[in-house]
Amino acid sequence: MAREIDEAWIDEAIERYRRVEDLRAEFDRAVSAHTVSVHSPDQSIEVVVTAAGTIVDVRLHGELRHRVPAEFAAEIKAVVVSAAEAARWAREKLHGEVFGSFRTLEGH
């Protein structure tokens, strides 16, 4: 038995695919451009990370000479881990902003 091809549905599917591709490109640009800054509790270490998770800067503030190297390294690691979590949060927020109004084919 032959089935009719629903050309309107196909056209709508193609348009939605293009829209998803446009939104994906917008999301990728936003994730690469958006940065989050995370600090250690004493504000001596700052890590700047993109929403994509790329560390773009590490800034050290204040006197460092009297810091215990092992403790200082642990603090840096903790701030980097926090920066990764902040990047994930920023990605999720941007995803909601970019794709939030997009409807699926089923949801029209």
C-alpha cells in the first residue's frame, strides 16, 4: 500500500533542523565568549574560565613568599575545580537561554 508523502511535514522538519543548527552555532559562540571568574576564599587566587571550560587566566594576588607550597598548590587545585563547576553551570544557563524557546516537532 502506497503512503502519501507529507511535504509540509518534511518542509517543517527541514526548517526545524536548520533552526537547531543555527541555535547550536549561537550556543557554541556564547559558550566560547562567556567567562566566569572564581576566587579562593582568601581572594589570593583567581581563575577565569570560559563556559566551555577553557582556563583563560590565572591571577595571583597579594604576598606569595610566605605561602606553604603544598597548601598553595591545594588551594590552586580547589579553585580550578570550582572554575570547572562554574563553567558547567554557565553552560547549562546559556543552553537554557539559547534553546529554551525551541519546540520539538512533536510539541509544535
